[in-house]
Amino acid sequence: MAFSIFFDSVKVGIASDLGCVTPSVVEEMSGSDLMLVEANYDEKMLLAGEYPDFLKRAIKSDHGHLSNDDAGTLSFKSSSEKTEMVVLVHLSKDNNTPEKARETVENEVKRSKHKPRIEVVAHGEAGGPYTLG
């Protein structure tokens, strides 16, 4: 799913369980003050992990989860001068770490002229509240 919530002049974009980053998702997320983006798995951890092959394929499919690389791409392409923060959510407890997710997304976002703060919500934890401005 990907959608935006508006409150006064603030836009919050949310993207999770998409499987892939499409131009329409990038467009929908663009201009967000705050983005919540799934960073479910690190590809190397997933491939080396104990999940059966059919599950690995499902997770990596265009109808599965967003990887750290996907989250980085989406964050890079959607960041604008309004974007203050990207919060990485829905991390797998088996196939990711907060450190890997942050590093991957920060490496992508630093290529942009817009440099939002990157926050990570670890598996099983709550995030926020987030203050903008």
C-alpha cells in the first residue's frame, strides 16, 4: 500500500508491502514532509537465511516486500525540499538490522540535494512521535 495523509499543510506519505517501487508510488510520495517507508529486508541476509526458497521468492517478488535498496531508491527519488524525515518501518527480525537499513538508505539519500533525517523503527518497537519543523 502507498498513500498520503494531509493535515493543514503537512503531507505524510506511507509505503509498505508494495514489492517494488513504481513511478506512481514515487509521484505519490513526492512532496511529503514525512515519509514512512518499508525497509523489510537486506537482500544478502534474506538469500543467506533459513527461509525456504518459495518464501524468499515471495518476499522478493513485485508483490512482496520492499528491500533496503528499494527503500533507498524510493527515499532518494521522492525526497523534496519539504521532506524533513524518512522513517524506515516493517523491518524483518530475521533478514535485516536497523544498522543495515539506515546505512543503505542514507547512502542513497546522500546523493540527493535534499537530505532528510533518517530514523529507523526496529522490529517489534514503536516509533514516534515525530516532530516536524
